[in-house]
Amino acid sequence: MNQLTQQVLDGHTRAIARAISYVENNHPEKENLIDSLYAHGGNAVVWGLTGPPGSGKSSLLNLILRKERDKGKKIAVVAVDPSSPFSGGAVLGDRLRMQKHAVDPGVFIRSMASRGHLGGVSGAAGDVIKILDAAGFDLIIIETIGVGQTEIDIVEMADIVLLVLVPGLGDEIQALKAGVMEIGDVFIVNKSDRDDAAKVRAEIEYVLHMKTPSELDVPNPVVMTSALENRGIDDLLVQIEQYLAAISQNGLLEQKRKQRIARELKIIISAKVRGRVYRQLKLDERIQNWADAAYNKEVKPYTFINRKLEDLFK
Ligand SMILES: Nc1nc2c(ncn2[C@@H]2O[C@H](COP(=O)(O)OP(=O)(O)OP(=O)(O)O)[C@@H](O)[C@H]2O)c(=O)[nH]1
Ligand SMILES: [Mg+2]
């Protein structure tokens, strides 16, 4: 076993950070590293935490970290940064808010860019989860900002998805209903110190009520919290534990994990097939010539590419 693998298994913070940068930079040793860690994982529970910007995810996380640390758990947090430069401030704010956890060796906090990963950010997130899992973290929390497709892809890597909603979203909750409500397992109405929190709760419950039940359905808890006033956090943690216990008992957790692995394998295949095909076609060298030919109407895009691929796979 190589040294880095051993150090990650021993839980060395700097080795873990290095291993994660292997994933981010697509280091030549990345595949060996992940594969050598793989057998040592499977013990961590993975939470996804998502919700609209400013809904209080980081504030809640801060309180959650404190309580779960008190139970003796080792916790890793992966914050997936938005690609937009405008959100730089928020991310910096997160770092500051979590600073007191930064000196705690039982807490590992890392942010990850959501762009620039071969095979996409969910593939990279999957590898990061494997590293942290093998390194002995009991709880891995993936925080994403926003509720777009990227965030959905990422939180789907989790065993349980916590969706944070807040009063004052107005029509947004209507829009959220369509796709995003389906990804939530536990619904958090944060900022319940505000007036219309009960209304939000009622709306969520209404939407949940209309959900077509699946075979392994477990009721989705809706929990009121106020990170500002430090209220509802204990109840939230109890609901999370109960939900996890229920899905691990009825087989849903196993099903989710297998689906996660199936997604990961597909991601690996897509990235590899694409890489091989590009290399075989010498795409980088030739693409501009092909584009020139298409520009001059000498070739038709579909006919041309179909022919190239047929030649390749003959
Ligand atoms: N009134 C009230 N304000 C809150 C509560 N929780 C968080 N806030 C405030 O809401 C703002 C955003 O909180 P964050 O924890 O940064 O929210 P976030 O979801 O992490 O935000 P992004 O990372 O930018 O998506 C801050 O000013 C918090 O102080 C709450 O329960 N009640
Ligand atoms: Mg945040």
C-alpha cells in the first residue's frame, strides 16, 4: 500500500487534503488512490444539505457541527462553491463562521469548486466522499448553494437530503415544487422566528401530501428551526436519526446507495469513453479542420461524425 493511502486511512488531515486535490486536479495516481481506499469505506453516513442562497444552511451547519461533535462523531464538511464570482463573499463568510471548528481535529472542512472537473462535479464529489469515508469520518455533510441541477446531482450522492426553505420565498416555493421538492428527505423551515413560517410549513406539507407514495416510502419530516435563536436543532437531529433508522431498516438506504454507485459507474464510463474516443479521433488536432470543412459546407455535421464513429468502431 502506498504512503498516501496509508496516511489517509490513518486520518492525517494533510494527507486527506492532498488526496482530495488529486481528485480536483485529476492526478495520474487518482484512480489507484481511490481504488486502494475503496474497500475501507462504507462506514460514513452522508448528508446533503441544500436550499436557496441565504436560507441559513451555513448557520444551521455551525450549530449541527457543535451538537454532533459533542456526541463524539468525526465530521467532514464539503462545501461545493458556486462558480459565480459574485458569491465569493458568501463563501468567505462561511469560512469565518466556521472558524472555531477549524482548530478541532475531529472536524474537516473543505470547499470544492463546482466547475472544471473531468466527469463533472458529482463524480468528483463521489470520489471525495470515498476519501473521507476511508479516512474514518462518521458523518460527511455536503453543502451546496442553490437548488439548480448541479446541486441536485450532488446531493443525490447523499444518504439523506436536508432541504432548507424559509419564509418569504413567495412564488419560489411554487417553482421549487416541481423538481426540488422531490430530492428532499427532511424539510427544514429555517428562520421560523419570522411571521409566516407556519404558512411555509403548511405549503410543504401540502406538496408532500400530493406525492405519489413509493413502495419503500418513509414519511418526510418537516422541522421548524431558527438558527438565529438556536431553536429546533435538537428536534432536527432526532428527526434525521429516525429517518435514517427507518430507511436503513426498510431497505431504502441500501437501494439509494446502490443507485449512487450505479450513477458513479456511469459517470466513470462516460468520462473514459469520451476520453478514448477523443484520443482515437485525434480530436484536438483535427477539430478545427473539421469545423472549417463544416463552415464551408463541405460536410454535414451528423453524417460526418456518424461516419467517423463508424470507422472508429469497425
Ligand atoms: N431571522 C433569521 N435569520 C437567519 C436565520 N438563520 C440564518 N439567518 C441569517 O440569514 C443570513 C444567511 O445565512 P447563511 O447561514 O449564510 O445562509 P446560507 O444558506 O448558508 O447562505 P449561502 O451560503 O449564501 O447560500 C445570515 O445573515 C444569517 O444570520 C434564522 O433562523 N432566522
Ligand atoms: Mg452558506
